[in-house]
Amino acid sequence: MIMNRDHLATAIRLARENVLERGGRPFGAVLVRDDEVLATGVNEVLATHDPSTHAEMQSIRAAAVRLKSPRLERCVMYASAHPCPMCLSAIHLTGISEVYYAYSNEDAEQYGLSTAAIYAEMAKPVSRQSIRIEHVPMHVDGEAPFECWRHKRG
């Protein structure tokens, strides 16, 4: 697809409006397929107290509901800033094919809004990350959840 600067400009305007009109964080996103805007989002973390309500996540949620599908192939994400690891993971999980963003983590750093440190932490082997992450194999009576999934899907 060809990058559409108008969609990127909309993401920036959404971010600015979120700060000025709602007192939110400066992040906006526009999710597009075949040059049609499917959904937009702004960062609502301060309003909802939900740390997952980032602009990209909000646009993904809205588009998935609109399309009645968790898969968003052929969609393009336009974001005001570099997507954080959570948002980038959701972008991968949904099959979004392209991402364009206006402001880098370096741009965001001076405002305390960079997620570069989280990216660096997550790049470490699990055993060296700052939080404890441990595999605890366990079976509970009955069929394992993955087996239930396989049998349910046929």
C-alpha cells in the first residue's frame, strides 16, 4: 500500500485534541483498510485508569468489532508516535500489515513518554528480565485447555 500522509496527519490531530480537549496523553491512531478509515483511537489511560487503552489498542478494538473479526489483514495503522510493545504485539497478533508513525521514541524521551526502555527490557532473555517469569508445568483433572480447544474446533 501507499502511505497516506492525510491519515498520519489525522493521527497527530487526534493526539493533540486528546491533550487539549480531554486532558489525555498525546497519542492518536487511525486504522485503515483499502484507504477507508475503519476506526480511530486516542490514549484513554488517564480517563479509564486502564493501562491497555492506548490509541492503537482502541482503534484495533473498534475495527475488530466493526469487522466482526479479530483478524485485521490488509489494514494499515497510522499512529502519532512509535507504538509501544503492547500495541506492536497486538498489531502483529491481528495481522495488520503496515504501520506508519510520526514521532519516534527519541522524540518522546524528553517528555517522559518513550517506551524504548520497555523494548530493551523485553529484548532480554526471560530469565534476565526485571520481573519474575517462570514456567510451572501443571495438569488439573480433566482435559487440558489446549486439547479442549482442538476438540471444540473439530
